[in-house]
Amino acid sequence: MDRTPLGIVLNGVTGRMGLRQHLIRSILAIRADGGLPLRDGTVLWPEPVLVGRSEAKLRALAEQHGLTDWTTDLPGALARPDVRIYFDAQVTSARVKALRAAIEAGKHIYTEKPVAESLTEAVDLAREADAAGIKHGVVQDKLYLPGLQKLHRLVRSGFFGRVLSVRGEFGYWVFEGDWQGAQRPSWNYRAADGGGITLDMFPHWHYVLEQIFGPVNAVTARSVTHIDRRWDEAGEPYAATADDAVYGLFELDGGVIAQINSSWAVRVNRDELVEFQVDGTHGSAVAGLHHCRIQPRGATPKPVWDPDVPTAQRFREQWQEVPDNEVFANGFRAQWEQFLRYVAEDGPYTGDLWAGARGVQVAELGLRSSREGRRLEIPELSR
């Protein structure tokens, strides 16, 4: 079968997410399975070009995975005619400059979120990409989680009737770094480096709400820094200047109200690190990373509030598990394949830089809402 090589600059894959999800479990996994079949019978063969700041890390990574194409020279990599796609998984503060260079080089863009630290920069990038005539996409991995795919299936089937509300809980305890190493890099907790959970997670919640339930029209939020002193990768203490928790209220089309709490300073008492409960007139569901459980209207119990008598009802046992009914691929890989087909054969694709800009917009408005203590409507972006 004919292989069509496609050069892809992967910038930032020495980081945990870029390495595990984008390089190993997406690009290298596609290669391990023989490439990506296209409609015309050919096979798309991704040719990764690893780019980063550390020569030593890039060399070690390339050797470990049998790759030979790596460089610390981003402009040189973007100048190569065999490279058609630029992917960015760097720290947020370095992203706009690199994306702009790729756009100017005429490369298609695929990037982690948030696409920028400010709405102005995000909108400028989207406009520049449109003007350049390139294709562009933003990672929206949460939509490809098995639990959320099942939830989306329920919405499309009409299971809920009229959706009333969405309640989301996300987070876990990220160790401060003194007596146990932190699970997240220290830049996440420094505002000057683009850190903060509002900027990190609100873009995720925006596309989840927008694509599963409908447009988000207003936001009210409270962003806080619960842990103001942490220790970095060298074991040195530093002031945590970015928010590590945010409590958000989102108003959607149709009167749907979504409440989502996000925190790196919470201990988990849930089945999964993220869970969403959706309540509707005809039924409810609770979805996590993998599972999704439902309780239809006809099977809803009738509890009575009595604080003096322990309840005999086992509420968790009254929910029914939604079957998989299909094999769910790794979410990052699934979206990579969708974007590659979008580039190679103009396949269907949602989640472009404009979607990324809307995510930055809701994060920016969430932070402003927190500062000003008020509800803010979300205006439509002008292209």
C-alpha cells in the first residue's frame, strides 16, 4: 500500500503531556499500526520532527523511540518543505510566538490549549491563520473521553428530555513539593509564566459545554489561590501567584445552568478525577473519564428528608451503567487522526483556533468576574 509521508513539527514533546499523549500514544501509535488509511486507498505516514530547547533531552527522547529527526532550531524546521503541520505543546507563555512563526511559514496549525494567554492574542492568531489560508485546530481531548462520548450519545438520543443543569467536579491534591514531589510543573502556579487553573481548565469546560449542550452565554466565577507557597523541581520554595482553584457558574442556551468546580487543592471522594452530573426532565446521568451511569424518570426513587432516621436507600446502587457499545480509542489519538484527515483530504473537523479563542475568552471573563465579583455576559467574537 502506498505511503504518503507528512512532516509534522512537534514542539514541546519533552513535557509529560506532549510526550505521553501526543508523541507516544498518538503519532507513534499511528505509525506502529501502519499509518493512517485515507479514502483514496493510500496511507498517511506521519514523519515527526522533534523540536525543543534542550538538545540533550531531544537526543535521548529520539534515541529511546528510534527517531532521528530532531532539532533545537524551530525556524529551520518550519522552513523545510516536507513539513506541513506545526504542533505546539509548550508552556502557554511561549505558544503565541511559535504559532505565529508557523502561520507565517504557511504551515497548518494544531495546538494544545489555551492557545494564548489573552483573548486579543487568541483572536489575532485565528485571524492570521484564516488570512494565510491554512487549516488549524485546537486540542479538545475531553470530548473523546469514553464517559463524555456516552454522555453526548445520551444528549443526542433525547434521553434527558429538557436538560436543566450540569454539575461538574474536577481536581485532586497536587502536592506542594516539599515533602512529596508535585505532580504538575511549577510554572502552573506562577501567573507570570501563564499558570493558573482558570486559564488551564475553563477552555476545556467551554468546549465540553458548547459542543455537548450548547453555547455559553454568561459566566460567574471565583478564582482563588489556596496554597500560596510551593517548591519547584529543584526543591526550592517559591511564591505561588496563580490561582489553584476556580468555582464557576455558566449560563447556556435554553436556560441550562452549569456549575463546575476545578481545584488542585482538593482530595478526591469521587469515582474519577472528573465527573459531570446532568439532570433533565426525563432522566439524569453521571459521567466521568470512562463510566457513565443513568437514572431515567421512571426509575427515579422517592426519598423523603428525615434527618432523625438513617436512610435505608443505597442511592449509588439505583443507577444503571451505560454500556460501551464500541471500542473507544485514545482520545488524543482520535483527534489527531481527525485533524490529519482534515489536512490530507479535507475531512470534517470542528475545534479550530476560533473555538480556542472562545475558550480563552471564557477564561479571561472568568478571571475578570472573580476580580469584580459579578456576572459577565459572553459576547460573540468578531472575525
